[in-house]
Amino acid sequence: LFQNSCLQCRRAFSTVRRFVLGIETSCDETGAAVLDDTGAILGESLHSQKQTHLDAGGIIPPVAQQLHRENISRVVQEALDRSGIEPSELTAVATTVKPGLALSLGIGLDFSRKFVRLHEKPFIPIHHMEAHALTVRMLHPVDFPFLVLLVSGGHSLLALAKGIDEFLLLGQTLDAAAGDTLDKIARRLSLRNHPECSSLSGGQAIELLAKEGDRLAFHFKSPMGQLYDCNFSFAGLRNQVTLAISKKEREEGTLSVPFKQKKQVLFQKLVSCLHKQLP
């Protein structure tokens, strides 16, 4: 009788749906979602800081931190409301703890700690680059092991995904990541003043202008071209482009308003070459 009761309990538990609240604050977006054990998103909410940082010419960590602080409670509550799941029904809370902007990550982590204490729920720390690597399995039946290339604003990684929490790192960013390099050069070029780029991020602006540029107008050495490992380095490329910009500015003199059109043509050529060098 005791064995039968235990078996019935196990069967009952296995049929209970499990729900996880996910919280993301690694950079400039405050996000939350409730998922079930099939991976289905039951409810989600997102607050983007994109326009604020575009107006500032780049992400300012203290500003990002304050905006996360102002919006995280609302974002999490919206995700719960849209999912129809009460905090008491959650199985666990999963929150990004690394990598990312320390000030931004801290807001999500502090909120999550208070939330799990209040509702007595388990906490799952998430490495968000690992999460990116596994996202493909939510969309396609990809078996382990598989090779994954992750290119983001602050990180560039090449890894072999061997399991849910087992990764073999093959290459990583040694200095400046691809996304960060694009953003800094776009800022140096003042691309947000270009009429077609005012609402675009640095990488998006460079990609747009590169379509019309001349790839042969400038020559930049390939990053780490003499090395045969899988690591990434873009600081040298950024320096090359910065020097090329400064050289053209000296040759052309002070850039006045009537020169803007000519300046845009020059920058289209520069960003075309830059785009060719990046993954």
C-alpha cells in the first residue's frame, strides 16, 4: 500500500506543470517572461532604453541602472499578469547574473533576491551568453554537441555546446568586442547626425551605410591576421579606423555645415571597409 501511494504521488507530481519567471537586466533592456516546462512563453514584458542611449551617443551605465530600477517592478508584474500565473504558482525564478554591465545586473539580482525570499522560491542564476547559445533549441531540434558563434555588444565567443550546462570555449574577445567596436566608431563618426541613421544603433548605422560604400577606398589590416587561434580582437581595427578619420579631417580642415554631405560620402567608404572586417 505504501509503495502504491508513493508511485501515485510521483505520477501526480510528474503531471504538474512547472512555471519559471525569467528576469533580464544585463544591459539596456528590462525584460521579464513566464515560461512553462515546454518552453512556451505565457506572458512577457519589455522596457527598452534604446532611445535614451541613442540620444546620449552610447550606453551610460548609471543611466541604464536608474532606468532598470524605475521599471523592473512594473515589467515583472506585467509579465505575471499576462501569463495568468501567480507568484505562488512559480516553480523558480531565473535571472541573468553575468556577463553584462555590473550596475544593470545588480538591479535584476537585487530584485530577484527579494522576490524569491518573499515568495519562498528557488533561484536559478543564468549566464546569458549560455542562454543565447541554447535559444536555437527552442526553435529547432538541434542535438548536442553543436558549434555556436555568439557576437554581441560586449562579447564575442566561439564555443562547442556539449550539453545544457557544458560548454567548451574555443575563442573569446581579448579586448574590444565587435559590437562595442562598431558603437564606438559610429560615435566617432557622429553617424546619429546622418539623416538615415538618427534612430539606429551604431552597428545598424554602419551596416546601412556600408551597402553604398566603396570597399576598396581604404585598406585596414585584418584583426589578428597573423594568428591562427580562435580568439577575437578588434581594438587594433578600431585604432586604424580612428586614425583614418583623423587624417581625413586634417586634410579637409574644419568640417562645416556645407561639408556634411561630403563627410557622409567619406564615412560611407570608411564604414564599408570596417564592415568587411567584422564577423
